[in-house]
Amino acid sequence: MFALKFRPKTLDEICGQKDIVEIFKKFIANQKIPHSIFYGLAGCGKTSFARVVAGAMSYDFYEFDGGNLKIDEFRKILKNYENALNKPLFFIDEIHRLSKTQQEALLIPMENYKAIIIGASTENPYFTLSSGIRSRSMLFEFKPLNSVDFEKLLKRVSDEVEFQIDDDAKEYLFKSSGGDARSFLNLLEFVLNLSPDITLENLKILRANAVSEGVSEDDTHYRLASAFIKSMRGSDENASIYYLARLIDAGESADFIARRMVIFASEDVGNANPNALNLATNTMLAISKIGYPEARIILAQCAVYLACSPKSNSSYKAINEALKYVKNEPPLKIPPYLINTSPEAKDYLYPHSFGGWVEQKYLAKPLKFYESNGIGFEKTLEEWLIKIKKKV
């Protein structure tokens, strides 16, 4: 199998992940490897990378599947290394599938470095792993392979296997693999079973649908995401759906799209329509349970709602201005009657004792960060404030 035959044996043979390769070269030179979480799409080299690191450090390599890891087996192996000079490297594929109890069982071995733990995940570890695991690990995002990476891999194969391939067939081979080295090697292996002369026709027989433009190229990924956000901000529901379809067709993960919409709901819609944040957050929750193809429907509903909602960035601008002030100005003294442990706390005016509002200073000096745009529900909030403070 090509996927095994051409698996990299050294860091220099790894295709893609240039920055991570350079970092680990320094780790290996210093003979100190951190616990690590490798996350990214399937086929971008996470398992191979861990194997290479284990080999370079002369660590014994143990591979586990997060879906059926037995902690007793893990502990038994660890016990065998109690008096050993060498360390084992435990590689846990799909580490996000570990239960909370299983994750907690890793914490002590990670803390005392009795073993090196490297986990791989196709999910974002910030959402799927415990804070204990994350705080003890370095997190590295593996990017899908691009055409330059595939060219390097193709050269490795051509050094050992004789074949011919024209430019059209090569382009299809690269793009239809969607940034996945395993998919690339599998297609290449089986098309060579048909003929050493690789043609576009034979490739399409084996893989009828190419990932059109793909998200393996960073510029495409960010251009599509940018166009999607700007279309929703511009209240163009049709353009929003078009770019959403482009992202989905290019293989973008549903969770990435949903997270962008949650941010948009607060940054660009804000209190002009507070329900936008509720819908976007529920969208993110729903697609975590429901994958493609049905997730496209949930994403589309949310995108249309956000595009059609009134827009205001008042809260976004307010927190930016407040942070700027906090960073550049000396801190204001908190009025003592606002501090529960202060003797002056007795002077605090409890608003509920005054019908819901009473005039009282909350800042040592007057500051203004928030400026309502008066759009949508923000106008209602303004009216509420006026009524609360009995100015009408």
C-alpha cells in the first residue's frame, strides 16, 4: 500500500506543516519533546508526524484509538517503564473521543513526564478536550496539504515507481484529494493499477467528484470566509448563501462556519437583534451533533437570519474603546461602597429599594464608551434606560 510504503521516516520527508517541522527539529536537537495535541483534517500527517518524532527520539511508540482506549492497558505499559532509562511515546488517535474519566487518567503521567503523550484529533481541542489536558500540552494545528506539498510527495513516488502524468491529470489528482495525503496516495496507487500512463479519464473513473477549489490553499480559505462574512454584514442573503455553498463544497468544516457566525452575531448584529446570538449559538450546538449533509440546512437557516437581521456594532466598538482606555490609562479607584468587604459598603444604595433605579456613582470619574446606533432592538434598550432613570 502506497500510504504505508511512502509514509515519512524523517522530518525532512514530511510534506506540509513546515513551521511545525522546524519547531520539532529544535525540540529534538534539545532532546526535549512536549506533550502535544495535533489537530486538523484527516490525512494531513498527524500520525506520521508522531511516528517520526518517536523514531528521532528513540522512544518506544504505542498507538491507541481514543474510541476504545483501555486505561488499564495504558497503565500496565507505563508500569513497565518505571525503572527504564527510555520513555514510551503514547499516540492517541481521535483523542477527543476519550471520556472525562479517561482524560483525567492521563493527567498524572503527563504531569510527571513518565511518558510523552501525543494526541491527534479532527476536532478543535479547545472545544473537545479538558482544560487539564490542554494546559499540559502544546497545541499544533495541521493544515491540509497544498499543491506544493503534493508535488513533493509525487516526486517521492516517482523516484521509486515509473509512470507518466500530464498537467491536467496532475491538477485533478492534487485538487480532488482535498489536502489529504492518504487520499492522494490511494488514488495514485489504484490509477497505476490501470496503466503507468496516468490520464484524467482514468482518474475520474476512480474518483468522479473533485473538491472544486478546496480549502487546502490558505488564500482560498480566507477569501471565501471573508466574502461570506462581508455578504452577511451587507445584508445580502443570496450572496451569503452562495459563499456558504462554496465553503461547504470546498470541504470546510461545519464547526468553523458555525463559529464564524457566532462571532458575527455579536460583532455585527449585536443588540440590534439579540436573538441572533441565540440562534447562532444553537446552530453551533446543533451541527456538533449533526454532521454533513444535513448540517448544511442548519447553517443556511442561520446565515439567512443573520444576513436579514438589523446590524449594529455598538457593543463591539464599546469594548474596544474600554480595553484601549484600560491599557493606556491608570486604573480608576473603585468607589468603596461598591466593595462588599469595605466598611463603606453600608453606604451602597440598593436599586431595588428605590423602585429599580437610584442615582449613584459607579465610576470615580465619568467615562463614555457605549454609543447606541439606535437600530432595531437597541432603540428599545435606549427607551428602557430613559424610562428606568425617569427622564420622561
